[in-house]
Amino acid sequence: MRSLLYIIAVILIIGWAIGTFAYAAGSLIHVLLVIAIISIVLGVLRRDTTTI
């Protein structure tokens, strides 16, 4: 499950980068960035709690 979360985060970050340079998607790009950051944070938190 953890690797799936990272794959989704990477896809969203790539989508954000493409959209930022293309200026085509508007505010949707920032929503993708926020979702990607939340996914990464959740992945880190879940990894930390499983090692305790």
C-alpha cells in the first residue's frame, strides 16, 4: 500500500509540473500539488507509526 501511495504522489507531482509549464489547467494544478504533498506526508506518517 505504501508504494502505491508514492506512485500516486509522483504521478500527481509530474502532472503539476507539466501543467505549471503549460499554463493550461489553471487552479487545478495547485490542487494536484496539494494532493501530492498530502499523499507524501501520509506515507511518511504511516511509515513512522509502523516502525514503533
